[in-house]
Amino acid sequence: MANEEMNFDWSASQQIEEQNFPADTLRRSQYAELLTKYLCERSLQRSYVLNINSKWGSGKTYFIKRWVQTLDAHFDVVYVDAWKYDYSDDPLLTVISEIKKQVPRLSDKLSQLKIIGAMAKAGLPNLVSGFVKKYIGFDAESLGEKIEADFLASSTEKATEVLLQSFEQQREAISSFKNYLRELEPEKNKEKPFFIFIDELDRCRPTYAIELLETVKHLFDVPEFVFVIATDTEQLAHSICAIYGQGFDARTYLSRFFDDSYKLPDRDIRPFIESIGFPKLFDVAKDLVTPICENDSLIVAVCALFRHFNVSLREIEKTVARFQLFILQVEHKQKSFDPLFTILALIMGNCDKTLLDSVFNEGKVFYRSGLLNGLSRIEVTVYEEKQRTCTTNLKSLLTDRQKALNGEITSLTVMQELQAYGSRSGKYPPRDHDIYRKIAIVYQPQNRDHLSVSEYQAILENATLLE
């Protein structure tokens, strides 16, 4: 089998159609390899339609395009960007045109197939017009739409004959087209099945998306044809409900078109945020960052925030870009800032689109009820010495950060608490005492003031203007 010899190593970046695709930091090539073997087996006796389900911005296009490139040396493969053809009235012609373009050896044969015109929705008006001229005796092209409609209405019997013959010709065309697909042999040195990938379907007009699925299901229903359709299936279901009504069971409806649905699993996003340069931003601003936790723990905490708020890969990239813009503004002011609070604020700005309502209230910082639920199990290191390491959970850390920004915890109150503990026990607090978290939170880099809430507000607003 061809796929046994295939190289699914995506560890290096790759140029595809003048676009650079970075290394596969999420290690998704293993899923492409697994699914290739699965689809080759499942498509032996019939066509097979697989839905790759993953939310918008999660890297579906990256996954599909690298998979297509890997398959291309071993199979006939076609990639269709459905969104690119959303303006079209005929999904069949969309698929056919991409097959002709990407598998040149089939171009002449497909062009010679007269059945394409009969099958295509766009060709039906001309087809009917031809029948009108032949059987009724008038050239419909020379008539206005209203005259043609009136004439057809007055000639019911002839009109019915026209439509029946049109239907019969289309039925025969579909049958002939399927026979052509059955007899289609792969290119020399390649094997079956024939792979057709359809991307960005969830971004299309609902009517176009439905018609394309109908085309795939009914016209390409022959053995050893594999369709891989990448969608945010939940979003696609919402679009379908917009046509049929909110009570419509869109999920069940979609299951008619897909033989199976495969959800791209979430992976550790740390390699991804490292690959886009996130940790380096802390090195740039190391004299400005309030060290509320060690660098490694800071990365762990940031990853936890992204996962907790279900931030897509695309939105993570935007957040990192906005964080970089935030740092540039803070450097200009020469003040210190809290990186975790900043990331949280940027995430909320991305998710809710209303930064002030999400994070600021009357000049003070607050976290909405339940906002931090689920973060209590994430531990980070917040204070470290030769013989003392204090860890705390992320929820407590961010809650204290809120109090510090609102002036409820200051360096003075922390020192008073530390002195009170020493006067009672005559020794340092134990290594896991909350006091160390508070020390880290109120720490200021030398000769630096911390950003005030109003300064945070202004700088974050500027950063979130980056689209």
C-alpha cells in the first residue's frame, strides 16, 4: 500500500503555494497518518466522506494542507477551498474545475464530457431553453423572461414534456458520470483511492454549503473516492438552522452526509506558544516584569489560561501579538507590569470583545463571578530561594493580583504581616505560606513603579486595537 512508504514527518517548516507552514509543534502528523490508513481501507467498496471537525482557528487548514502535500506523491489529490467559490451558484462546477486544474491529465476528458452541462445547475436554463426551441418552435433566448414564462404556462403539455426530458437527460448524465468515475484509473505510480479535500465549508453561505454536500453525497457516490471535509461542525449546524429554523436538528441532518466525523484532539499548546516566540517576550521585558512566578511556571500558567478559556490557536497568535504591543508601550513608560494579569485581560478582550466590561469596573480591577473556576488545580512557583520554594494555585495568585491592583495588598501590609508572624513564632513562615505569594505580587523591579489601573486600562485598550 502506498501510504506505508509515505513520510509523515512534519517537523520542518514547509512552503506550500507561496505560503509558509511552520513545523508541526502540535504533532498532528500522526493523525494524518492514522486517518490515511483508515480511509484507504474503508473506501475499498464504496465512497467515503470524513468530516474533520475542529473549531475555527484551531489549525484545520494547516492540518489539511500538510496532509494534502504528503498524499500528493502517492495518490491523486485535489484541494478545494469552498470559501473561495462561495459566489458560485453551482458547487459541482466548483469541484470539477479544481479537479481539472489540479489533476491536469483529466482536464481534456472532463472538458469532452457533455454530461457536465446537463448535470450542472447553471446549465439547466440553457437546457430548458433548447427544449423549448426544439419542441415548441420558439427560440426562448429571444424572448423576455415573462414572455417565456407565459408561453410555457399556456403550453402545459409541451412544458411538461420539456421538463421530463430535461430530468431524464440529467438522470442519464449522473449515471454516465458515475460510470466514468468508476473506470477512472490513478496516475502512473499512484494508487487508489482518489482523495478530494474540501476546506472552509463552514464559512460559506448555508445554501451553498448544503448544495455542495448534496453534490458530494449523490454524484461522487462510487468506490475508492474519499472526501475529507473540514468544518467547525457546530458553526455549520448553526448556519443550517438559520435556514430551517432554530428547532431544526442540524446535527442529525449533517450526519446524512458524513460517514464519520473525526475531532482533532487538543494537544499541549506549550510547544506552539514557544514556536511563535512567546517566552522571548519575557526576556525582552525582564527588567519590567513583576516576577510573580519563575519563568517556567509563568509559561505553565499562561498555557493554563489559554486552555481554561478555550482560546483557539489563531486567537493565541493574536493575543501574543497584542502582548508584544503592550510591552512596547510599557517600555516607553519604564514601569513594571504583571504578565499573568495582562494575558488574562487580553484574553477577556478577545473573548468578550468588551475589555472594560470584562476586566475593569469604575477604575478598579475585578474578575467576574466564576471567571477563575477551574484554575485552582493549576500550581505555579511564585517564590524561590536556595532552601525555600513556594508554590500556589493560579486562582489564588490571580485573586491576590486583583487585590494588589486595587490597593488592598501593598508592600507595607505584606511587611506588617511578615513582622507579625515573626513576633509570634520567632522564625520564618513555612515554605508554603501565603505570605510568599504576596511578597512576589507586590515586588517591584528596582527603580520601577508598577502600572496604575488607569494606565493598564489605557495601554490594554491600545493593544486590543490590533486586529
